[in-house]
Amino acid sequence: MSFIPSTSSTVRTNWPLIGLEAGAVLFVVGLLALDLNPFVRWYGVDFLDSRVSWWNAAGETLAGAGLLIASLAVIACVAAIVSRCFRRSPWPYIVGALLVAGTVLWIAPTGLTRNLTAHFEWNAIDGFQVFRLQAGDDSAGSWRESANRLWQEIVAIQIEPILQNYFKANDWQKMNGDEDIIVVRIVPVARPVAIGSGGETLEVPDETPLMQAATEGDTSTAQRLLSAGAAVNTRDQNGQTALIYACRSPKASPALVKLLLTAGADVNVRSRNGYTALLWAQTRNNGEITRLLRRAGARP
């Protein structure tokens, strides 16, 4: 007498596989959404298209839900295999559910998520050459690498598309830095904290000390660097000079601008986004610096 599986037993065996497939599809769709965000562009000079954030949120939600569903489906698949070995007994499913519930209860007191920092080195040709998760070690006063390689890779494929789109929106060719991210403890679902709004620490590889001093409005440091022979008209990857850095900074200092002009700064350099020092001063509504630049021969 042949054995014909009942409909209920067939469904019990198939639903973990369906869940695994559905999770994989959601995860891939979420990653594609993050990678192909159509709204990554700037309006004006300081404002990223507001639709970027909700598109990224949708992509993060799909990828996160897919990863979670796939992880649960893997547990269910193992339970289904064990169940078949024991004549379709339900106890493997019960054990799997208890393991998931126990894990959640175990980590709940310390929080279901943790804050980490992703250190990266990127350029437009090679992509991400470095991407690693790290956490602060208070006892040693330094950073230590966090999570195993597989965990880092899963987090990386969620975070890297968001960072890369942000860099491309700024027309950057290379960028190093750190991004604060939140990662779920059980499953490596991750999202950036506040990209473009202070959640990242960026280091432009070809940004000179004079440009950094200009950004900070640090006249004394700029004076020391110029006295030591710093080139005043060096450009960064976006074609910006120290004078443009000084005029675009919220800490813009008329004394610093005057110092740079006296040192021979080219007042009409135009960066790759089309902005000159004068346009930045006007954008910042800085009348005193605008007058200084016009007296030096600045044109819009």
C-alpha cells in the first residue's frame, strides 16, 4: 500500500521554502531599491531631494523584512527536516519557536539593536576598498572591529548603496570616513543613522590643511600655513579652493577671507558645481564677505 502525503503535511513541508523564497525576493528588491534610488540629486546647494529619505526607508524596510523572513524560514526548514525524520512530529517546530522567543527575551534587556560605526574608503572607480564595522573600546580608548566577516558583508550590502548614492549626488570622486549605523542584534538588518544630516564623519582625501582651516574659520592656523608656504589656490576633487571653503562655511570669517585674498587667492575660481566664492557668500547672505569679494574683482 503506497503512502500518499496529506495536503496538510505537504503544506507544512512547503511553507518554509516559500518563506525562504519570499524573504530572498524581498531582500533583493530592497537592495535594488537602495541602489537605484532615482531621487538622489541636490536642489539648490544644501538641500538633498526630500524623497531620497523615504525611498531609502522603503528599500531598508524591504531588505530588512526579507532578511528577517529568510532567517526565520531557515529555522523552519531545519525544523521541517527534523520533523520528517521523526514521522512528521510537531516538536521540532515547537523547539524552533522556543529558540527564537528565547533569543529575543535574552537580548531584550540590552536592546534589540546596537549602535556601530562603519569605517569606509571609497572611490568612484573601484568602489568601496574598505568597509568594516567597529565599536568604541572605552577601556583602551580606541576602536575595535565588531562582528564576524559574514555579518559585516551582509551589513555592507545594505549600507554601501546608500553611501555611494550620497557621494555621487555630491559629485565626489573619492571619500573616506565613518558612518554611524544601527544594526539589529539577532539578524544583521542595518540602516544609517542620519546620512547627510550629521550622522557621518567625512574626510576628503585631497582636502588640504588650509581648506580645513578655512572651513573652521580659523584665521590664525590659516596664517601659519600660508607663512609656511601653503598653496592658496590648490583645488580639491570638486574644484574648490580654500577661498570657496571659507565662503561656503557657516563659520565664514571676513578676516580669513581677507587673508586669503591678500595671499593671492583667485577670486573667480568656479567649482565643478558652478559655484564661485561670491555665489557662496551671497547664498549665505554674508554681506561683508560679499563686499570684500566684489572689491577684489569677483564676478557671479
